[in-house]
Amino acid sequence: MADFESFDIHAYLDSKGIEYHTSGKNVSTGWINIQCLFCADQSNHLGINLNSKSFHCWKCSEAGSLFELVQEIESSTPHQTLQIIDRFQEIPDPDAHRPIDLSKVEQTKLPKQIVERWPKMHLRYLERRRYDPQTLIEKYQLKPVHNVGRYAWRIIVPFYQDGYLVTYSAIDVTGQAEIRYKNCPNDESMVPVKDTLYNIDSVEGSAIIVEGLFDCWRMGEGACALMGSAFTERQINLLVRKEVCKAIILLDSDATEQTERLGNTLDAHGMNVMAVRLKKGDPDDLAPEEVAYIRSFL
């Protein structure tokens, strides 16, 4: 039997290649909008209410249930429509709200190819990114790999959670690698990269949520990285367990919809949310005075 409450409308629209908007022109809070199927709509006038699971076009006034909308999109029978809705049910992670007892899990091991002396190429790479290498290395316990192994010519970035080394990522310093960030495999991690937040141990009460490692380093203490614009339920619950009461969302300039979705999720958990939308680039591009201004809101 189809469960309309758990119907993942985002996943369904993605599967159909239907463009949708979670913010911007014609979009209200708690709605996502698409181009209306029932009129000569040239914009995104058809709104889908995420709470009531109903739709309404602000141009032609067509309205109805999510069932009717899916049936219109699919040109399907009622039975076929129910089957389609069944296929796109959000499956809750039963362990997402359960803290991992890290004391009972084998700690992640850093690559054996790590060297003590930092190669000049690695240091110059950090300097080109406008960082003082020694400060960054000491603060975040960065490690270099020279020219050997699967992490050759990379900087190893350890991820800590509750003081435990849970996983790591490796940054290419050559600018030529096909994969710029190579993460520790899940089966070698205490906690997979997307189930934790980089730099979460620096968060106390307030958090600046960014996408990547350099964004996090640019923003400093209290910043934590999703490692991408998408977020997971485990990452959200980690913020909840850290008792974050105020969150500043600072994703890259092209992540407007992800910012809106993350903001709504954190707001639903009772956090005071402030979304900072960049006109271009990402937080790592910010000047010191811009970083200081954003941090002042903490």
C-alpha cells in the first residue's frame, strides 16, 4: 500500500528528469516548484507542498493530490500510480539516530606510505592556496605521502570524531589526478566520510557548515565540512548530538537548492539557521575581512 507521507518526491522528479526548484522565484517555504503540466506555464508555477503532499498551480489554479500529479505525469492507471509511489519511498536508516560507540570500534589506520619530511611540492601547493603550511599542518595534523602507493603525491587529512581517528581524505597536490580528493574506503574507516563531519570536534553550540576541506580551513574553528553539497541523516544527527543551536550554512555559490534543503532540515530540528549565499565561488575564495564578518554572526 502506497505511503504518501514517505514518498520521496525529490527522488521521483530526479528519476523523470523534471527540473524542480526549492527556492527562488515563485517558491514558498515548505514547497518545491515545477513547470505546470496543466497550462502554458513558462516558469515554475506549480507548487508541491512537502507537508500536505498536494499541489497547486499559481497560474491556472489547478490543484489536487500528489497521487493525481503522479498519475498525470505518468499517464498511468490508479493501480500503476500506486506501484510507482511505492517504488519511491524514503527508507529511514534505523541506526542513524543511534550514536556509534567508537571505543568499541577499531580505529582507522593512516596509510603506511606517509613520510616525516614534507616534500617541497606539497608545501608549495598549500602556499598557492593562501595558507601558511606549518600552521595548517600542526592545527589539522596533516600528513604527506611522497611518490609511492595509491595516495602518492597527496596530503592526508585525518577526520576526528570524539577524539578518535575515524577516517581520512587525501588531496592531490599535482593538479593532474583524475580524482582530486581520494577518501579512505568505507571498509577501512571507523566511520565513513559521509557519516561524519570533518572538524566536528571543534564545534561547540554553533557551527558553520561548508562543503569541503579548504572551505573549513578558511572559516576556522567551529566550521565543519559535509564533503560535498549533499548531506546524510547521520551528519544531521551528529549536529543534533553536538547540541548545535545555531547553524550558519555556507555552501558554494552553485548550491542554492542544497542550501535551502539543508536549512529546512536543520530548522525542523529546532536550530537557529542562517544561510549565507555567495554570489560566486566558494568559502575558500573569501578574503580575511569577509571571513571575519561571517564569523561575527556566531
